[in-house]
Amino acid sequence: MEFNVKKLASDAGVFFSRAMQFTEEKLGQAEKTELDAHFENLLARADCTKNWTEKILRQTEVLLQPNPSARVEEFLYEKLDRKVPSRVTNGELLAQYMTEAANDFGPGTPYGKTLIKVGETQRRLGAAEREFIRSASISFLTPLRNFLEGDWRTISKERRILQNRRLDLDACKARLKKAKAAEAKAALWSDEVEKAEHELRLTQTEFDRQAEVTRLLLEGISSTHVNHLRCLHEFVESQTNYYAQCYQFMLDLQKQLGRFSGTFVGNAESASPAAATSPPVAAATLPAVPTIPVVPTIVGVPNSMAEGVLNPNEVKPPASGTRRARVLYDYEAADSTELALLADEMITVYSLPGMDPDWLIGERGNQKGKVPVTYLELLS
């Protein structure tokens, strides 16, 4: 009991001495031991690393999970050392709604078929997003978080100890200075000077030892940068794979929708039972056009195309206006009026008056047919 009381009294004395030294330094009434320039640079670099790591970590968390409530929930699960429950992504939820809507509208209708195809792509996008979040969390977020919660806490602890050692050292220097000043007035203070010098030697040794420990930890920041650089490369690789998957999914969907683009108008009347009984929306806004028994002839356009059916044998290229084009993706012709395409092949294309702007006439040798513009790269 007596030992504990003495220890508490000693700790209180040390704390009071440090507080006095710190206050006098702030007021400019006491000298302060300065660290060397290299050490100060290490401290500044460590602080910079910590600050930017925190910002990058927080913003990456926002990128991976924009919902703040979900981030708070995941944070609580991590602090409780419990597994974060699986959460449906927005793409997967949209896919579910589209599939349910297709079943209500009729999975055999053009709209229902398209909803199913788009919904399936959204499901694949959602699954890819889930895998990207998982990969990025493991390869990037976890190392950054480990640095802040592990290495940086150790560095901060040793820096606080170093600060206390410096305050003790400067307090001993101040006491020795006072003892020497008193010794000049009376020889009775010689023992006090010797005691102050002994305490100074001890505190100097402790300060030097702690400074070396802290220096080694601060120099380890370079290794932290190397580790974070490797993690950053892995994050970029995960993000690249994710966006490449999304791009491929959308290309596949675009091709599928392109094949069925010509079926929407033809099946619009049978899209749903209600369509036969409800009046057309456009009928109220478009003027009535009298039926003309003879199809007018358009210069340069064969009669079959003016009637809505393209006969490739009747199509003749214009005297000017043809261009070369490179095929970007494979395209499967939906009927005999279209031209099948292979990626990277070169064809000649041109437009005819009255054609849909989303389509061109393509020629490859003796073969002709309509081709979608979105599958081509027009060359000058």
C-alpha cells in the first residue's frame, strides 16, 4: 500500500513537471530540445501518409458503397467482429423487378422478352459489382485499414513517449541550469548540481533510446508506401476486370437487342390483349393520311424498299457518297434483307433516301444488305 502511494506521488510529480515544461515552452519561457532536420522530415512524411491514407480509404469506401447507412452497418459488424450479411446489389434488384414485370406483361411479348434479356444482363452486372467490391475490399481497403489501426497506432504511441522523454530532458536541463546559478551564490548547492547532472544523464539516455526507436518506425513508412503501391496495382486490376466485364455484358446485350429490333413494330399490335381494345396514343396527334393505291417512286430507291421490303438485287450504289467501314462486332443477319458481318472485316456502305438513319446499305463483293450503323466504324 505504501509502495503504491509513493508510486502515485512520483507519477504525479513527473506529470506536473512535464506540464510545467510544456506550458513554459508555449509561453517562450523555457528552452526546447529540437530534433534534427532528417527526423523532422520523417515526422512530416508520416503525418502526410496518415492523412492521405485516411482520405483515400474513406473515399474508396464511398465509391464501393455509396449508401451511408450501409457503410455504418458494415462498420458496426466489423467492430463487433461479426460477418457482414450479404446485400443485394442495385443491379440484381433491378433484374428481379424486370423479370417480375416481364412475367406480368407476358414473357412471350416483345416487351416481355426484352425485359427478360435486359434483366439477365443487369443480374450479371450486379454479380460482377459484388465480386469487384469483395476483391477491392480485400486487396486495397484492408491493407489501408490495417496500417491506420496497427502501424500508425504504434507510431503514435512511440511519438507520445518520445515527447514525454523530451519534456523530461528539457526539465532536467532547466533544473541543472537553476542549480548552477544557485551554486555561484552559495557552495551549499553543490550537491544539488551533482544530482541534477545525474538526472540529466539518465533522461538524455532515455531520450536518445526512444528517439532511435521512433526513428526506425518512421523510416518504415517507406515500406508502407511500397506495400500500398502493390495494393493500388491490385485495385486497378480489379477495377479494370470489372469494367471490362460490364462492357462485354453490354455488348452482348446490344447484339441481342439489335437482332430483334425489327420485330417490335410487327408485333406491337399483339403485344398485349389490352392493345386490341385501347385506342392508339399516336392516332390523336397524327393527321389522317388517305390511302394511295400506287406507291410513289423515289429517285434512287427501288420500289421494293419504298414498300418496306429491301431486295438486295434492286439496290444500286449512288454515284457518290459511298464510304469504307470497318466492322466492330459480329452481326447475325435477321432475314434476307440484312447482311451478316464479321468483326474487323472491311465493307462498303452507303445510304439511300428514306432509309432509317440507324441503318446503311452494306456491300461485300456480290453480297448486299442492310447493316446497323452501331456495328460499324466509318472511315474517311
